[in-house]
Amino acid sequence: MTVPLWPELRQAAYRVDELVAKLPEPGARGPEERAGLAAAKDTARALRTRYLHTHADAVYDHLTSGGADELRIAELVSAAADAFPALLPTAGQLAADRARRQADKEGYEIDQGIFLRAVLGSPRSGPHLLDAMLRPTPRALRLLPEFTRTGVLETASVRMERRDGAAYLTMCRDDCLNAEDEQQVDDMETAVDLALLDPEVRVGVVRGGTMSHPRYRGRRVFSAGINLKSLHAGAISLVGFLLRRELGYIHKLVRGVRTDTAPWHSPTVEKPWVAAVETFAIGGGTQLLLVFDHVLAASDACLSLPAAREGIVPGAANFRLGRHTGPRISRQVILRGRRIRATEPDARLLIDEVVEPEEMDTAVAGAVERLGGPAVVPNRRMLGGAEEPVEEFRRYMAEFALQQALRLYGEDVIGKVGRFAGQGQGA
């Protein structure tokens, strides 16, 4: 370990562990016990923040062998916890928290957020971590030979079929209106990797499948956003869901996948993407639409980002939405929860084509045809570089890592997700 931890940081972390060991389980603590532990955690977190402000690059260099190793965020925080005790929660602490409801957790993920804000915020370490997250996952590489042979992928939450040069990715969590959880994030990244890596695919299409949910039985639904039941149960993690989603498959939709087989003139393999929205795209569903090259919507569909109601940050929508709509509408949607119907004039800032539900298949085929030309990829790359510079995205995600971690453990969020989870699957 090239950079020793400060003694006062070690002592502050030990004090927190000592208090946690002595106190009852989180849900059984009294006001004075909670206040005393919160003060001890704040002391330790202030010291971690100061330490990483000075030493984030040295810590990252140690963990990645000077940048020779590319670690995904889950691997990085695990390695950091082993190499720098008191800086990050241990595997045992995280496992104990993972088994609890969100309301009963210790909040160790906040310390991960402190660490990842420092790493992503570094102009030297941050870009290296973003590049590591653009690598194809081991699961995708394992499935690639079979997909290139058959053109079919079947997972728990995603189906994908290659037809005539297009990869048709269908989100098929029919029981919960495609409300996203960690399984779906894993399946989506796998599918996006495969579509990008398969040389026979020129265009990707994302669409919601037909639902079995009683309220929408027989209808296609794009996405109900984050699975609030999973969040209430404590099964939505900062690293495994919230950050992996943004830095993994959504960022790959924007910039492509980094692979050694990429052409010499580009570090990534990227392709154009079409979204077909039916019924609704709520929360994370609307976040997704902001990165597509062409968005189709049925005339009876609607979009929303109910972040203020939920109390959390809507992914990178704060970064992207205003670039589409301007600042006034983005504030109405994010801060006030405004819902936009596909037929409203303002919807044309987010949607390219509005079609009747029965015409969606034809519209998708037309969009695929238009985006299949050889000049599309270089032009989308130039557009993306101008519209969403990677350095601006990195700085946004650095702050998001901590702010979202803090929001996960806000008392208002704990109360809201319990109520929302009882009303529906997602939001």
C-alpha cells in the first residue's frame, strides 16, 4: 500500500464499527442512539472525503497497478475495501446490509459513493474507469459465439433476435411492467454488448414486450422505471444497479463497446439505436429515451420522470434532458413531475415520430432502414461528441455517485418507497 491511511481516519472508522457492534439492529435503535452513530459516521466520512481529495489517484493507481488493470466499479470497490481498510465497507458489512430492508440498513453504500465520487472526479483516474466500464462483460463474451451462430438471446428479463441486420431487443418482465432491478440491468448490458459485438448487426431496436400484469394484460409496455418493491426490500444497490446501469449499458448505447477488435480509427464499436415506446415510459424508461438516435411513440403513450415524488435522482436525466427540451421543461418534468403525452407539442422535443399503435411495426421497420446506412455511425459519433462531451458526463457521474447514495438513505425516500411499493411495481 503506497499511501497509508491517516491514523485519525482509522480511529474514526473503528469508532463507527465499535458503536454498530454495541447497538441494537438499526430498526430497534432509539433517537439518541441514532444521533450518536450518525455523528460518528459523519466524522469518519468527512475524513474519508478529505483523504480522497488528496490521494484518490494514488489509491486508484495502487488498485489498478498503475492503470495496467481495468476494473469495473464492483471489482474496484471490492479491491479498495481489501487494500485500504477503513476507507470502504467490507464484504461482510455489505452482505449484512444487503439482507436488510432499505429502512434497516446501515448505509455503507454512502462510503462507496464518497470513494467513487473522488475516483470519477479525477481527470486522470476517472476516464480510465469509464473506459473499463465500456468493456464487454464476461457474460456477454461467453454468450457471443452462440448468439452470432443463432441470432437469438433468451434471458430472464430480455429477449433479443437478429433479423435482417437488426437486433430486436425486447424487455420482457411482463409481471412487473418492465420495472428495472439488478437482474434486468445485467440482462440489458449483456444484450447491448452482444448487439454491438455481432458484426451482422447494423442497428439495435429496444421495445417493451406484452404484459401479463392485470392492469395492462395483453398490451406492450416500454418501462415502469425502477422497481420500487425491490428498492423497498433493499435489493437495489448503488454499485450493482444505479451506477452499473448508467456507466454500463446506457453509456454503451451512447459510445459503444470497447474491444480489441474495434477498427484502428475508433476505440469503440458503436451502432445506432431505435426505441419504440408503447403505453408509457416512466422514470428510468424516459431516461433511456434520451440516448437513442430515433424514438418512436404510440399516440396513446406518455413519458414521465417522477424523481421529486420518489426523492431520488433520475440517473443522468438531469444531465441530458435539458439538452433536449431546454431548462424550463426539464425542471417541470424532474422537479414538478410533469407528465408529457406523446401527442403534446412539447413531446416532439423527445420523440421523433408519433404513430398509431397498430402502425408501430411498420414505423420500426422504416426507422431501421433509415439508420442502416454507412454514414450513420460516423455522424452519430460526431453528434455525440458535440452534444455530450465525455468529460462533462464524467463530472456529472462523479457527483451523482455520492448524491444518489445519500438519497437512497434519506428518511423521505424510505417512507415514499414503502408507500409506492404497495401501490405498484415501478415509478
